[in-house]
Amino acid sequence: MKTKSLSVVFEPLDNAQLANLCGALDENLRQIEMACDVTISRRGEHCRIDGVLAQARLAAAALQHFYSLAIVPLSVDDIQLGLIELRNNKRVAQPAAGLLTRKADLHGRTLHQVQYLRQVQEHDITFGIGPAGTGKTYLAVASAVDAYERDHVQRIVLTRPAVEAGERLGFLPGDLTQKVDPYLRPLYDALYDLMGFDQVARLFEQGSIEVAPLAYMRGRTLNHAFIILDEAQNTTPEQMKMFLTRIGIGAKAVITGDITQIDLPKGQKSGLIEARRILAEVRGLAFTDFDAGDVVRHPLVARIVEAYEKEVAEMANAHGAGVGRN
């Protein structure tokens, strides 16, 4: 693709505002460059953007947008999150009720994230399926915290299949909680971020937050609980059926997973893929599919996900062409 050059002039010029936009050592400009895959050259209030036209236009819009916000200093986080919203046509419509967590500004930043939050609120069982960094787990935990704080549920239950991600961890010492801690760390991190360490520790002591490996869910009925099954792509079909039939009166469940990162033994079917197929027509369930456009991490993560998705698509096309010739 041919590259184009666009010019941006910041008017009216305010040197303090310009400095807030650029960040220390132009770090904010580097973030915009990376996210938009362009090159930005600045001299005073004049910027030149070189790149594919669509990307250059996005970078130009981003510069003007952030300059208008730069009355106060902008952090790298402000830039990265703002770029995600710009990439998704700026602000998407938000649900009327915000989530009741320690993060006052927590909201869906992409159409799929907003859809996911709405589906979690409106359905008793919701599936979030998509690549890493799309907010599946974090927003599920945020929804659980919101439901608990509003007294919609009496406890939060976190579970995950204990499957190593391509490496053998060996024997893990300690009690049950300590053994499953490494597998549930992303859920803990989200809880600490949304509720604070002290409150989370207190709720663990009270039994209001519970962690359990998926294997220990058999035979239980979970009433008035918000249950999160994370890394569901690593469940077997039997485990998925067992989990879904644990859900009791007044309970809500969210199942998250990434079907491109299955760590089950070769030849073993994924319970998440099977559930998607079997339950597609069941009323009362909701499915949200995330993609690279929903990644809310470092700008490079979205491009990494896109590169892998492209590779998978090319391999599938090549395989299909090979089959057609036989």
C-alpha cells in the first residue's frame, strides 16, 4: 500500500497543552505511532504523519482529539484507552446503570464490550469468547463485584480448569487454595483492582468469595451466587455440562475462554466449542464474540492478535485448497 503524508497544526497554540499531549520525551506520540502504524514527526505545533492513508487519518484525528483533552497532563494509559475508543468510532452507547466498583470510570470501550456487559446483566448464563486482552475476564469480575455490592447475589465463586499452558508445573505444595492460586491469578488481580486488597481478603475469610478448581464443583448446587468459569476452552465437554448444571436458584454465571489457546491433550474436544454448538439455540443464554478490535491492552497486542488470526485464516484456506484438489 502506498504511504501518504498528512499535516496537523495545533490551533490555538498552547505550549503547556502541547507538552501535555506529547508527554515526557514524546512518549504519547510514540503510543499513537505504534497503535496507528504510522510515523509522526513534530516541529513545534506542526506534525507530519506518514503512513497508509486510513491509518494516517486515524492518527490525525487522534492527535486533534487528545490535544483538546490535554488541558491536563495525559498519561500513557489515557492515550492507549482513548485510542481504543477512537478505533471503535469513539464512545459507544453505554448502559444506563454503571458498574458499582472501585473504578468509577469503568465501562465498555468497544461495541462488543458494551454488548457483553448488557448481556451479563440481562441473562443468567453468558459466554464471552475471544482472544486475550479483550476484557472478557476483567468485565466478568467487575459484573460479579457489581452484583455483590448491590446485594443481587450472596457470594462470588471463581473456578477454572487446572490445565497447564504448554508446560508442566509439577507438584504444588500447600492447601487447596494455595494449589489453585496460580491458575486463578488473573481473577485475583481483577478482584484486587476492583475492590481493594483488604476488602477481598475480608470477603475470603467470610466465605463470600470462594475459589475452587473445576473438578471440585461436581455434586454442588450454587444458589444466589455469581459464578465465573475462566479459561473455559480447557474444559472437556463433560466438565462443561457438569458446570452448567451446578447453577442454582438466584445464580448468575459467566463463562469466558479463548478457543485459539486450547491446552487440552491432542484430540480432546473443548467443552467451550461444544457448548457453543449445542447451546446456540437455547433461549436464555447469551454469547458475545470478541475479536482483535476489542483488545484493551498495549497497542501491539491487537496487532499481534491480528497477525495470528491472519496466519490461521491463511492456513485454513491452504488446507481447504489442498482438500479440493484431492
